[in-house]
Amino acid sequence: MAATLSTNKNVESGRPVLRSRPTSAQQPQPQPAPPPRSSRRSRPRSSLVSFPGVPSGQRPKSVHISADEYKAITDLVELAKDFLEKQQTGDVSASSTQSGSLDVSKPPKQDGPLDPFGANFDAREWAKSFYRLRSDSCEVRKAGVAFRNLRISGYGSDTAFQKTVGNAWWLKAVATVGGLLRMKRQQVRILHDLEGAVNDGEMLCVLGPPGSGCSTFLRTIAGDTQGTHVAENAYLNYRGVSADEMKRYFRGDAVYIAEEDVHFPVLSVADTLFFAARARAPKTRPGGLTTDEYARRVRDVTMAMLGIQHTMQTPVGGTDGDTVRGVSGGERKRVSIAEAALSFAPIQCWDNSTRGLDSATTVDFCRTLRVQSDIMGMASAVAIYQAPQEAYELFDKVLVLYEGRQIYFGKTAQAKRYFQRLGFICPRNQTTPDFLTSMTSPVEREGVIKPGYEAKVPHTPDEFAEAWRTSSNRRQLSQELDAYDGSFGLSGSRTHYADFLASKKSDQSSLQRWKSPYTISYPRQVQLCLWRAFALLKAAPQMTVTMLVINLFQTLIVASVFFRLPDTAESMKARSTLLFTTTLVNAFGCVLEVSALYAKRAIVEKHVRYALYHASSEAIADLVMSLPYKLLNAITVNTIFYWMCNMRTEAGAFLTFVLVQFAMTLAVSLLFRLVASVTKSHTAAMAPSTIVMLALALYTGFAVPPMYYKPYAAWIATLSPVAYGFEALMVNEFGGGRRFPCTAFVPSGPAYNATMIAQTRVCAAQGGVAGTTFIDGSAYITGAFGYLDNHRWRNVGVIFAFAAAYFLLHLIATELVSSEKSKGEMLVFPRGKVPIRRARDVEDHITKGRTEAPSTSTPMASLPVTPVAPVFTKGGHWESEITGTYTDGGSPTTTGSGKVSYTARTSPPAKSWNWPQERDRFEDRSGGNNDGELGIDRQTAIFHWSNVCYEVKVKKNETKRILDGVDGWCKPGTLTALMGVSGAGKTTLLDALASRLSTGVVTGEMLVDGAPRDASFQQKTGYVKQQDQHLVTSTVREALTFSAVLRQPARFSHKQKIAYVDKVIDILGMEEYADAVVGVPGEGLNVEQRKRLTIGVELAARPALLLFLDEPTSGLDSQTSLSICNLLETLRQNGQAILCTIHQPSAVLFERFDRLLLLARGGRTVYFGQIGRNANVLVDYFIRNGGPRPKKGQNPAEYILEQVRASGEKTMDWPDIWRQSTEYDEVKAHLTRLKEEAGRGQRTTHPTQQQQDPPLQPPFQSSFPR
């Protein structure tokens, strides 16, 4: 059954108005008042959306949707109508008496449509009931954003040079002086004059490759502009609220959700989301719910809508998966989505939030945003890579960015036609978002130009931007912006601003200032952060207990050296040494708090962006929660020190000793916290922390007594709480008239003892007085150190005053100083290394036929360009290789004559080529097949596994099965895809097969040519992890060389290993940045470059058996993902066996794989076998076993994932169907044959055998266009 739907908006309300199609007997009537729900007639078989007030000639064309989709949309529109009716009539009783309505006074009926833990949970029905109730208590805020002349720049340049010990200090000094003198810093343009509007209830899809400015755009409209410069004439209008007002007063109403998943690893999913819901709970809650009950209800429903209710008590886990194991990567991503959704921000900016999610879950995520937009009027902007077509169709508008230029902004339904009018053709098997993104790829774009339009279509980013500025679509956008400004002006009465402020105030706590962006009061924020701190301690007490045990053993060892000191004058020096040692042990035991604070800093800053709490409230809660540990540690450690070493046996002295040590610990802890809060990075904090430790130790007063301080350094002791504490401890031990009897005198000896009189003898210790048999302790510390008895309690007060001052400064710094922000895309090179010319500039030279240097920020003065022999790809594409030199005009980085060679490629007009003929010419030009030992080792061994299971212990007597009877194999020269819903165990299976699991129990057979894996298995395989982890200070070439030299077999000489590194650099297309420093994102390699380096590190090791890849295309756009898959296919053609997990493959990417291993939740196999041409074999399997036929043009990868989607809505048990299928029997039979063939010796070649390297194939050389 089909229905007709149009997506335009009502002129007055901004909402689509849904009506039944009039029959022949009906006449169009004026719109009556909405009848009661019970009197509304059932919908006809075909319905459409009407547009009151819009002329028929301006109405958009209709699009066909399914009946289920129509029902979902009509339910949402009816809900919106009911909401408006209740606001107009004030009738609340009707909404609370509907069938299946939410009764918040008691838990929902078990397994009913409103039970988030039941099998029949209906999120739409729950949302209807919940928002009916919430609309009774408070008005839901709505917001949109319009922008013009949005020009954003970053500080710095597109290339920089690595800091070293020799230049870091003066570079920092120059930057500091420049900042004080307000010198103009160099800027790099990131966004160029963007314009557009996102109204309330609309969704904007932001498309563009990594580095095109998508993240900067989202940060800017969310108000997060730190680290960037916004042009003065940039215009931002948030539905009557200015950008400055939105940033200062309504920060939590426009939030930026970053790509990274930062959470407390040990905190459970339930506690993580409860905290977010509780921090944004409104003052007036529906149904009179308590704040905690409201937070739990909203949390449970949000988890059910995202399909993560089963992870409620599971720790979130770390992103590296090694420190704390928790939920899967896809589930962690959904936790991030749920946390942001619980903020209920009217404007939400999602930056690649679907990274790591499968296609079905991505569509579910977009549907959730669609429900929020339709019901609550939220405006969402989503940057999404590899967007499924179904997800793309849920958006209202799309923005396409090309190197910071806006090349399209408008309705999603019109985007494809716009580029087709420019002269491009969308391939039949390519989705619309992939087609739009392909416009930013010069190589891919050249293959979709209409015949005869080669000279007419735009080629460069500036040409695309100019085509957009002169288009009719842009003129329509200008009219829309003018209408927006007329309705929501930033001057005049500003009624919308007043309404927005009143709605926000109705949600805020009574104790909260109206100017504050936070919802709950400051004391409540501290209380909530204390609750979380206690939950963290309860979830992971082992760290605290471990530190206590370590300190205990350390104390016993030190105390044993000073065990039971005698109460004589000879022990006074040892007692001073003991007090100095105990001072350092107590004071410097908290130096690791710098690392602890930076471990949570990203989380706290994210929550501050969401306006959950003040950063200072978290600092207060963290300190309060650490006090019991510090107090317990002070009592335990110092009690052992005091009584084992026989210190002053007085109760008052003992309590004073413990008090002073605790006060010093507290003060030094706050000092290190202050250092961490005033710096912007962990690296920047460790250097001053080390200097502070050294200064405090040297100027304690023991190593150098105070009277010997140099005048220029005495101030260090004056500002040191440790110096005051040491003096107080010395006075406590020696002062107060304590006398130490002497056991040795000067002169001494039998003759002297008999003849000398007492008045002529002196105690043989410092502080002795002639004629006395003891030493006065007060005189001793005064003479040796200059300490006075009356300084004891004065110093205690000074220490606490230092602690209070450090604490106050720490709170101020947490509010004002944030972490170091990205400077935009920037490559960093070591001094003396000249970067190769950027491909974009070369393309610009070739396209415009110029030979002079372009006027860009890069210091290149001349650039002669000479075309040489063509390079061919297997697909018959023509690529011209350009060689030349440029002269650096006076740059300090020039070497020799200042000239370097470079190679770049571009695509001239299309031309047909015969691949076999041109291959011979290619081999002639490259010297023929002379690569020898530089090629990829062809593999002959088969890796196969049978009935692989993996179980982990979750409770004392309970285990959880992660993998359940997985079978398969990976043969040489094949590319096998490992797919499944989020949490299906894909990464776990890779870890199990690669022998990388350190916990749990793995069972089953994993064989190489029928033989069990030996100890050298890991050496023969490469494993590309999902996280790109590299040493930030090394260069790309150094990272590859390090891997090659240490991991390649010994049969290769050192020279061959180094030469192979150059070949890997060429294979991966990394010549441009081969000498660049890895750095950090934003100041180093970008996402794509890091992924290529990760693959290159494993490839440089020459894996002799198998290459494992975990999500190599995660976080990349479709074009970059395609280039990565081109590399994998090239490796496959050269005999490499590859097993690769992948989440969101497009139809083009999916066809590159030979076989598929599909997993369902719980690690159960759904399918293993051939994919087939156009996935016909795979799709046929599902259809034959009762699955629905895929929609016309549907991506096969999306189709199969829908069958085993994570939401739990599947109607068929596909793993059970697989076990009963003939395909499963064939797999088991083939595994048996592989084992038998190996047993009979039919496969005699072992992967460890030395073998001749194959010649380099042309596709291997030209897989990646540069």
C-alpha cells in the first residue's frame, strides 16, 4: 500500500498539515476545528499532505512512501495537533484518559507499550503520553539558527614545524610577547562565507570529506568558538537570540556533540545516563514526579529507544578496550548519543556521531532525531559520513562543504538535481549522499561528468562555490533568510527572546540565577557530582585500596630504617632525617593527581558544554570525595612512622604530627591540582609539576638550612607549604623544652673522665653546652635550622591558608581555562624537512594552465610543471603524473639550493584505454617486473576456525557468552568482510582469532593448514586496530621504519627493509606527508592520514599469513573509504589474505568483498559464504529463508543488517535458520576437507617457507590517486 507525502511546511505554524484525500463525493471545505479523536474517521488507502496558504504552483512534488512510514508520520502530526489543541482549549483531562496513556504516579504495566523493558515497548506511544504531560507543566523551548557571512579562521598555518628542546622555549616566548602586544597572528581560513537557516523542527545533514570544515561549522553554530576566529560581519540569529546571548545565557540549549566517546570507563551505563538526566531535570516535572524518579524514567526510555537497555549495569569501558572492558564500540557510541539526547537541547549539533554504528542503527538514530524534531520542535545538524540513503531521506536540508566552501545548501530532495544541472551524472548504484560527497573528490568526480560537459562543469572548490552563488537555489535561500530575519529580528520588541527566556526560567531551579545557563542550583550540582564520585569509587575501589597498600608497604620499609630510635642526643640527626623523609612521603604522594585530573578533564568539559554543571562544582566534589582517603592514608602512614620509630611519646605531639602531615598533603594536592587546571594539556602540566616537586624538596629546610638560602631563591621557601610543615614538625618533635641526654662527650676517654671536671666537658652533638649532660631540643633546632618554638601553630595556620588559596585559584582556573583546542587541519614537519607541494595547489595549476606559484599561505615562490608519461589504473582511468620543483623564497626550512622534487596527479578529460596494452607500456616505463624482494609475499596457507566460543565472567558464579560457535576460513587472495549489529562481537572475534584476548575462556579450533597456531602466529599476522595509536613525536617514515626493522623476518637485509618502507609509502599515497610528524588531530595527521599510517605500520611488517583489520573505514567519508578498500583489493590481488570488520559499507564498497561473515547479537553466526555479483547470492539466501525482498535500489549491506537489527524487533531467528540450512552443512563439510587435506599432506607449502617475492602489479602502484 502506498501513500503520497509532501515535505513542505505550513506557512503559519511551520508544521506539515496532514489531511485525507477527498473522494469524488466530497468537496473541499474550509479547515474546521479538529474533531475529537474518537470521531475521526479511519485513513483512506492513499493520503497526502496539504499546504494551506501555498499557491498550487509553488507546492513541491509528491514522493511515495510505504504505509508503515505513513502511519508513523501521521501519528507524529496528530500528536502535534493534540498538543496545539490542548494549549488553545486548556483541556487536560482528555490527554490523561486516552487508552494506553502514561500514568506517572505508578510504574507502567509490565510488558505493556509503555514499559521500556518490555518486549512490546512502543517508543512513539510513550513519547505521545509523556509530552502531553510535560506540556501541561511547562512550555517546551524551540529554537532554530540562521547564519550569513559565516567566515571562520584558525590561528597558525596549514603547515608548522615540530617543537624541540632547543626551540620550544623561545617559540613560546615569542608567542607570549606577541599576545601581550596584541600582534596579529597568522590565520588560516577554514570556512568561507557560509549561509543558511535551520528552523525549529528541521534536520540538517552536513556532508563533506574530513578536513572540509564540518566540525568547525557545527562547533560555531553551537557557540563553541574557542581556538577559532569568527569574522566580525558574521551573522548568527537563534530565532531572535543573538550569538553572544546564546553563548552566555543559553549554552545548554545549543550543544555540540563531539565525535569522540569520552566517559568514565568504570561507571555503569545506567549511572552515566542517570547523571545526565538528573542534571537537566526541570523544576516542574510531569505528574508530580520526584527529580530522581523523573531522571530514571527518562533514562530508561532513552536506552530502550536506542536499544541499549541490556547494558544497564555494564561499565561503559575505555575507548582502547584494554584498560577497562565494557560495552562494545557501537554501544558506547549510543551511550554518547543518549547522554546528549537527555539534555533536551533545542539545537543539537552532532559531529559524526554515527561512527562505529552499523547502517540499521544509524537509521534508527536519525529516526530518533526525526521524532524529536517533529514532536518537540528540536533543530538538529548532523555531520554524517557514509550516510545510508534511508537516513538521508529523513533530513529536511543538506549542506555540502568542499574545503570550507559552501557548494550547496537546500532541501535534500533537490540536491541531486542541482548537481545534475551542473553537468554531473549520479551512477545508478550510488546513494544520493555518496554522490553529493563525490563532488569534493577530483578523481571520482571526473568519472561522472556528462559527455560534452568536461569544459563546463566546475573543477576547483572556488568554481563550485561560484556556481552556487550564481544559482537559483541560492537566490531562494536568500529570500528565506530575509523572511527569517523579518520574523525573528535581533532588534525591536524581541518577543521571541522574551518567550525563550521565560521558558528557560520555568525549567530552572528557584535558587538559580536567570542568567545562568544551568538548570539546577550550584549546591545541587555539587551534590550530584558527589553522588557520581561515590559511584565511581564504589565501581572501582581497587585503585584506592591499591594505593593504600602501596603506601603501607613503603611506610614499613622506610620506618624499618629508623626503627626505635633512642631518646639520646646522638639520634637527633636521624630524627631530622626521618621527619624530612616523612614530609616528602606525605607531600608527594599526590603528584599523580595531575594525571587523574586530565583523565576526566575532557568529560567535564563536555558536560560543561551541555550545561550540566559548573566545572568548579565537579572540582569541589572531587576534593571532598578524596578527603576520606587522604585522612585515612595520613592516619595509617603516620601512625606507623611515629610509633615504629619511637618519636616523641606524647598524645598531643602525636596528634599534632598527624594533623600537620594531613595539612601538608592537602595543600600540596591542591597545588598540583592548580597546576593541572591552569595548563591546557597533560604534557604541559607535567613539566611544571616536576619543577615544583624539585623546588619543594630542595627548599624544605633540611638539605639547605634556611639561613643558607640564597637571597634570590629564598622566596621559594616563603611560598612553600612543605617548608612551613617541616618547621612545624621539627618544633613538635624537638621543641617545648625537650631534653636529649648525651652519651658521648668531648673530650672523652678514661683519662679524661677521671680527671676532667664536669664544667669543661661538652656533649658530642650539635647544640651542646659546656658543663651540661644533655642538649635542649629548642636550642638545637634554632642553632641548626633557625626554627622557633612559637612558629608551630602559626605554620599550621599558614599551611591551611595556602590550601585555601590554592583551592580558590583552582576553582577559578577550572571555570576559565579549558583544554588546548585544535587549530584546524595542520601538518607538522621537523626542522630541515620541506613539505611536498599540496595536491590541491597542483590541481589548481594544471586546471588553470599556470606555471607561476599560486598565492597561498604556503611559502612557495615558483613551481614549474612538466607533464610526463601517463599512469593507468585497472578501471581504465587516465592519470597524468606531474613532476617539477619549487623554490622556497627565503624560508628557514630550505635545504641546499632550496629545491625539492615532488610528484602529484590529476585527471584530465576522460579517455578510453586498453588495460592489457597499457599495462605493458607501464611495465616498460617502470623498468618491468624488477621489484623482486620489494613486493608483497604471496601466501599459500589457509587459516580456518571451527566452533569458536568465548565466555567472560560477569559475576562470581555467572558467565556471559560473547561468541557462540563461529565457523569460517580466510584463504589467500580473498577479502572477507566481518559484519554485524553493534555489540555482536566483531572486534572480539578478531581478537580471539588473532590471539589477543587476555581474559575469559576461548574454545574451538583455530588452525593454519590443519595445524594449531604456534607461538609465531602473531608475528606472521598484522592487526590494524580501530584506534589509531601512534607515538605523537615520531614522523610517518620513522613509524614505518620502526615497524619494518623490528618485525620483518631476518631473511631480509636492513637495506631491503628500508627500501620496503619507501614502497609502502608509495602504495599508501603518503609521499606528501612522509616526513610529517604524527602529532595530534588538528595539529598533525588528520583522520584519513592516521588510518593510512595504521595500515602502513602493519603492512611494513610483511605479514606472511593474514591481515586483520578492525573498522578501517570508521570515521571516514565514502570516498576515503573507497580508497582504503582499493588498497585492500590491491593487497588481495597480490595474494594477501584479509579479514576485515566493517560497519557502514556502501553498495560499491560492499561489492569489493569476496565473502561475508555476518554475526547477530551474542556472537551467533547469521551467514558465512559468498556475496556474489550485486550481492545476489547473499540476498537470495535471505529471501529463500523467509526474509522480505529488498526495496528497489536498497543497499544490500543495509538490507541484511535490518534483518538482525539491534533494536530487538526481529521476527525471525536468523542464527537458528543458519544452523538448519544447507549452506551451514556445506561450511562444516568444507572445514572438514581442509583439515583432511592438511592431514594427507596435500597442502605442503607452509607460510613460513621462504618464497620469491612476486612482481609489482600496476594496480598496486596506482591504487591511491595523489
